[in-house]
Amino acid sequence: MGVGYICCTSSSSSSSTLLTYKPKQLFNLANPTTTSITSQSHFKTSTNFYSISCTSSSFLPLKCGAGIDIRETQDENTSNPMMGIHNINPDLLQQMVYDALVWCSLHGLVVGDKSVQNSGIVPGVGMKHAPFALLPTSFPQTQWQQACDLMCIFNELIDRVSLDGNFLQDTLSRTKRVDVFTSRLLDIHSMMLEIKKKEEIRLGLHRSDYMLDDQTKDLLQIELNTISSSFPGLGCLVSELHSNLLNHYGDHVGLQSGRVPGNTALTGYADALGQAWKEYNDPRAVVMVVVQTEERNMYDQHWLSTVLKERHAVTTIRKTLAEVDSEGELLPDGTLLVGGQKVAVIYFRAGYAPSDYPSESEWEARLLMECSSAVKCPSISYHLAGTKKIQQELAKPNVLERFLENKDEIAKLRKCFAGLWSLDDPHAVRDALERPELYVLKPQREGGEC
């Protein structure tokens, strides 16, 4: 079985900002049920790394790290890589902001304005610029390369974890008793195990979130997202925006546009979806994007659909879970029809939160899709493999060895793990209560909920 990986970095509209916390000792807690606690102490810079993994019986290997130019990151010894924003002439700063807003408007770096009716339903209605940092954030080259290298290992790990149904069920068994949402996901997963459902083609579009410890300079993983990893479209535009601004104002702020890393997340995502569609081997089939009823981040999604069409001549359709339930049909051979169209790939940009399932109709749709032969991105097992409780379990001693054989790769993963402790640990809970400023309570949820 061939495995192909592409690792793409991204400065998304949210990840360009600088996060600074007071230097204090690092801790991290995780709840055995629905939440986890993550330390926020002396983390300075956050970054997101997008990755693509696709596994099938005939998938051709892709070069790991394709499209990344780490030469454009900051040098190791750069102590003051950019001028403070408060030191910029106010008139110059206002001109930079104005130019940035014009650039966003002309290049589609936009989202829907929630104050405008139908801005999340009708394209072109109530658009405004997406949140962005005016200047890029400095990031050490060594840790940048470390994160790029880690993604290929994490992709392999997620795939192997997803194939171990007993591990997923056992690890999340306690969560199931207290979290209705996770319980429903596990029920679907259990049904797939009972009918021995095999995913011959497995596609993962992942995003790993890191923070850099300001004291030790260690790169520490906050979480790995396996469902609805957003901003490949807008994130690439942020990189282009920064390059454009620095072409004009770089001398004034002490930055060079050539040092902004190239961002290929959008084409990487499109190529992965295109490869999965090709593996399905039906030129008449479509890629279905599962979306929320109101989606103000639709333009990030439309960028991906547009590039997928341009590069691979693949047609996409957009459906809510309720629409899948009402229009979907499963043929005896496992083929999924939605609105009369054969679906080759299902790309979830919804379905990660309880609010996406307001009725049984949405759950019926999720089950219907899982039972089909369409490529799921993610499958129910990939979805569960990305939960915080699985992340906590993988951080325990000797657990990685269950899935990986290479000792060097295991050591690389462990090096980036932040500590995770269960809320069943009385010592950890007591310390968190005594020093709450050191901790972040992280929920079991995905999709940015915290």
C-alpha cells in the first residue's frame, strides 16, 4: 500500500498574530472526559502547519515537504528581527493599513460580515476583510524545519491510529459516558467496525498547531486537527499580502519580503482532493463539500473549490448535513448519490461540533456517508483520532510504540509533546486551582471551540 504525503506551512489569518505570555513554568492538563487543560505559560509565538495525507492501494508517493522554502524564515541569531509596530510613523502606519485593506478587497481575502443578513449564505453579500496581522511574525528557522519534518510523522501516526478501532473505542470509552456528541460519533464508528467497513482510500487534510516556548525555545504542539482544517485559501493570501506590503514598506519596518515563506497550502489541499477523486476512478463523480447552514468563511472554501477545478477539472457541490439526508441515496454497491450526482469525495467543513447536528436528520446523513464507498475527509476514525483525549493518550509512555517502529521518529514526536494530565489527577487539579494563570482548559471539541 503506497502512502503519499505533502507538508505545507500556512500563516492563516489568525496565526499571524503574536501571542505573548508571562514567563512561568510550563504545564499542560487534559481531562479524561470532555475537556483538557493546557498551560499558557511563557508561550510566545504560535504557528499552524498544514499537511495532507492520502493513503490508498495505489497512491503514488509524494515528496515530503514539497513547496516549502525555509530559507525565507528568520535567521537563528536574529534577536530583533522587526521594528516594533509602535515605532512606525503614524502616518506611514495608516497608509500601510489602507493599502492592506485595498489588497484584501481586490484579492479575495474576505469573510462574511455577521452583522449583514445572508452574508453567510449568498456569495458577495456583506463581505469584509478577514482578520489579519499587518506584519509577519518572526519564527526561528530550526523550529520551522522541525515542524515541517514532524508533519509527515504525524500523518503516518494518525493513519495507523485510525486503523486501530479497539484503541479508539477504549480510549474514548469514559468520554462517551459523559459527552453525548462523542458518544454518537463512537456509535457510528462502532457500526462501521461491526460491518467490517474498510476505507480503501483514506484522505486526511490536517493542521497541527504549535507554540514556541519563550524560555526554552522548544516547539510544543497544542493540538492536531483532523476535521475541517480551515484557512488554506485565506492563509496563502495572508502570505501574499505580507510579501506585497514588505515590497513597498520593508525598508521602513526592517523586514525583507523575500524572507516571507512561500505558502502552498491551497494547491496542496487541492492536489490531495484531486488525487483522491482520481483514485475513486469515476470522471463523472463530484467532490461534495459538507458545509454549515450559514458559513461566513465560505470564501476560504470557494478558493479551494476554484483551484481544484482549475488544476484537476473536478466539480464540487456544497451541501449541508440536512440536505445530504434529504437528497442522499445509497446504492447497493455503496455508491453515494446526492441530488442525483455520484459523490467521489466528501470533504467535511462542518460536522465537528454538536451545533452542526440540531436534529436526527444530520446524524442520519453522517451515518449514510460513512456507509458509502465515497472517500471521506475525514472518515469517522480519522475524526476520532484527532480528539484531545487521543492526543493525551498518545503522550503517555510506551503508547507511540504501539503504532510506530522507528525510534528516531518516536523521539521527535515526544520532543514536541506538551504535558497532558487527566482531571482525575488530584495533584494536577490542585495545582491548577492554586495557579490558574498557568493553565488553559481545553475542551474535547474541535473547530476552534475553547
